[in-house]
Amino acid sequence: MEIDWEAFRNAKAVPSLLTAAWDRILFGKGKDKPDLQVANALKAAEIDPQTFKSQMGSYDVDEQIRILWKANTETGLFQWARERELTSAGLTEFALEYLKYASPERRGSEPPTRYIADANDAELAAAEFMRWLGFPDAQASPVGPDGGIDVSSKQAVGQVKDYGKPIGRPELQQHLGVAVGEGGKLPVFFARSGYTNQALEWANERDMPLYEFDLAGSWAPSNTAGELLWSAGADRFLKNRGLAGEQSPPQDIGDPPIRPRLEEQGAAGAQDVASDSSEPEEEPAISSEESGAGLAAEIRALGDLRDSGVLDDEEFRLAKKKLLD
């Protein structure tokens, strides 16, 4: 059944339809029982269903409406049971993705990675990384003027700089001002080329988490606050600093593990290769992990060529596409 997207998106009945769908998934209704997968994910994340329903009221509402619209377009007239089934399946998948990193036990030891081709990709990757850190509602800002906020969540705001030079103190000061203007949210900064010593010193004095990323979508903390947020997760980090809702006594989240910066990781790998002087009789097969590392290095090299002006943006995209194909 053909349904115009814009007309459906703006229909007055849509909010109540979404509310009814979430009620079926979270609380059950009639013969429908609460969805077991969502219930287990909420329990693991220590989020009660009513709070979660409230969060869904403002999180990526357009995508929720699109799920509802798709269910209606794929069913015929009066096929209400099928429409409800498709809507519930789509929103359940949506909820599980949202809750994926809400519990530290579920998130895994390392953050997700994704290849970064441009500034918009960098913001999307940073949003996913912030969800992994424990801000489940983190979203990249829509393309266009963003008021200094590239990633937003209820408790934190992120700024992403895909620059070819280190970030200085003024950029961090500006971002802190934005975070204060947003009600005192935690400011988190992401930079591809790191930070000046002055910027690092200034951020350390204010417990502002700083991170670096590369074009392969790998992440590394740049200062102590970044390490602590990485290892403790958002909930413990914010409670320890008195920034998370109802305050509890500060928790001892311990010393952060020492993680090498991205360029140091590469240098360590090069030293390991140089120190191994023995030559194998037969060249070993390249594992998928080693292949991925080599690809990441090639993408980083392309990024350096773009930053130095050797490649323009279009040439960079074409060269990167050729590598990935």
C-alpha cells in the first residue's frame, strides 16, 4: 500500500501509534507479552521500562516513525495484525541497538570501529563510540549548522575535529562553554591529529575527556579523564564527578589502564617487526586481522596526503574506495 512519507510523518495519529507500539513491547497488552529480549537488555542495563519509554520519546524519533511507516506500506488494507507484528519487530531491533552498550558488561573490551571518509562519517563514528562509552542516547547532529555540538546526549556533548593539525586550547575552551550552556553537560572532544601540550594541560585541569581517532575508526584516550571514562564507563565517571542525576558518594574508579596513543601503537608494531631478524622458510598467510591493520595504515597515509594538499577531497574518496573494493 503506497503511503506518502511526508504526509505520514506529519499525521496527528503517529505519536499515539508509537506510544501503543512501545506499550506492547515494554509492558504487554492483551495477548501480547512484553518482549523478552528487550526486557533482558533493560534488566542488564538497570533501566526500568517506564524510564526507557520516556527516553524513546526524544531519541531518533524520525527513525521510529520510519519503522512505523514501513510496516504500514508493506501491509495491505485492514492487515492490522501484520502491521503490528512488523512494527514491533522493527522497534524491538531499534531498542536493542540503543541498549547495546548501555551495560558495561555487554559492551565488550574494545569500542566498535568504522572507516571514516569525511567529517560526517567522523561524527557518526564518534556518536557510536560515545554510546559504547555509556551514553546510549548519543546521536550525531544533522548535517548543517550545529551550534558547536557534533554529538549530543542527555548527559554529554561531543565535538569532532577531523583536522590535519593538533587541536589547541581555544577549541577546548569553546566546547566547554557550549557544554555549560547546555546545562552543565560533560564536554567530550575527539580529534584526528591530537592536541597541543597546552590544550592537554588545560583539559587535565578540568577533567575534560579527550580522544584521538584515525581514518580506520580506531580510538584512543589522549588524557587521564579520557582513560577514566573509557575504563569506568559513563555512569561511574559522571557519578564520581557529581554530574549524573541523583548524586551518590564519589566512587573509587581506580587508576586508568595505560593505553598507547594511536601513533605509539603504530611505532610499537614497527619496532616489533624490526627486531625480528629471522626469515621464515615460507611466507605465512596474512590473517584478516593483519590485513585490516595494513588497510588501516594505507587509509591513514591517504589522509596525510589529503591534509598536505597532495590529494583533494574527491581524489581521496576515490583512492579510499579503491582500497576498500
